[in-house]
Amino acid sequence: MRVGICAFWFNRGQGVVARQLRSALDQLGHETYILGRPTKESFPMPQDARTDDVWAQEGVTAASTFHIPVDELVGWASANSIEACFFDQNYEFDAVASLRANGVRTIGRFVWERFSDEHVAPTREAYDLVYSMTLAEQQRYGGMGIEAPYVQWGVHPEYDAYTPQRTGYPPAPGREAEDVGGPVLFHYHAGLLGKRKPFKEVVKAFSATSEPELRLIVKAQIERRMNFLERAVKQDSRVELVLEDLPTEEHLQMFADSHVCMAPARWEGLGLHLYEAIAFGMPIVCNDDPP
């Protein structure tokens, strides 16, 4: 089957899901095509579909705008003879419905916190199927009258390429003469430093510890809301900021080399870092706060 995927095609959770979904469909023998959706211009870190790193793949078309026009979406599907198309977090219901009216099976998913009762009717018109990636999400959709099958996500085989290197770290400052086994690295995915990520609370909790061998890596993709973090680094030398959008290989190796995945969040979608931590054999620290 010729299958399309319309989603972000760059280093964000949605883009990684799209890339891994594509590899799964390819492995099943389907022909896949990507329509890479850019962010809105107002997004904290505006991006278009990428053509470098792991994103350099064949069959990728960059969409012209976040709100993809009907003619562009239908034209892309027609040019590639798309028979079914996956969408991620796409509320362009008229465009998706037009694609469905042209005989393309439309399949979508949404993050639970951005799907409300107002979306139910247009979703039914536009999509043949909406699926859930968590049981809590499935239960919520069921309460809205949407039968959303549960698709259990897994640990992608690409993580097998990374071997954790957690030995050979130098002793903590002031304890060079002691056999402390090197620093213990806590890795916190802070993303775009938005409201969903309680980075201040995480840093404060870490700084309340006294063990000198502990380290906290705050990994973010953008310099934003920096006053607190810059003060935290000055006050506690055990806190390290990594504020750049790293190449995939470098990012995953850095994460694999850490000892503990710090994952507190005010709300969470799929949580790809949780799957990455499982792949690398890391304990996970998170809050018990289901949707």
C-alpha cells in the first residue's frame, strides 16, 4: 500500500514518531511518503522540514505552511498515489475531509490535552480512524464517543546502535583521592523550556541534595527563560546546561551515557524519552500524574 504521513519532519517528538512510524511501515512492505509540515511562525523555535541528519530521506515533500491548503494536500496525495494517510495533531479538518472524499483513508492521532468536545464532530467527518497511544488517552476518547484503538508504542531498533559509556568519569571536585566511582549523571529533557516542563522545580530539588558526585544535565533545545537557569549554574557547579538542538547521534549518545532519566512533567504526551531510557537501561524519575 502507498501510505502518506503528514507531520513535523524535524527534531521534535512528533517528528521522531513520524520517522519511526515510517520505518515500521516500510518494514511491513508499504511505500511511504512524507509531507513535512513546518511549525507556525509564532512557534518558539520555528522550523521547516529538514533535509539533513536522520531526516535526509527520499520521498519527503516540504509543505508550504503549517495550515496546509486543501489543493496542496490533495495534490501531494494524488501525485504520489496515496491510498492511506497518517496525520499527527492536525486540525485542518476541511483539508483532511477533502482528502477522505478523494478516496484516501485518513488516520489521525491527537495529544490528549489538546483535544476537546468541540473537536469530536469535525474529527468524525474528516478521519476514518483516530487511534490512541496511551490507555488513559483511549479511555478519554471513549468518554467522548470515539472508539480509538490502542496502538502500543515500543522501543525502536535504532537505539540498539548506542552503547552506554558510564565508566571512566573523573572523581567529583574535592574527592579526587576517594574511590567514588565517578559522577552520577541525571539527565533532564527540558525541551523548549515551556510550561509543561517544571525545570525550576527539578533544579531546586536537585540543588537540595548534598552529594558532590551527583550531576544534573538540563538538556534544552533553545535559550529561553534563562535567568533562573544561569543563576542555578553559578550557585551549583553540579548543574550543567546543554542549550542547543544537537544532531540525533550526539544527543542520543549523551543521553545513553547518563545514569538516570529525570522526567517530571506537568503533563506528558507519548514521552519518547521514557522509551529511550528503557532502551538504555536507565531508571526513570517521574511524577505520578496521569492525564
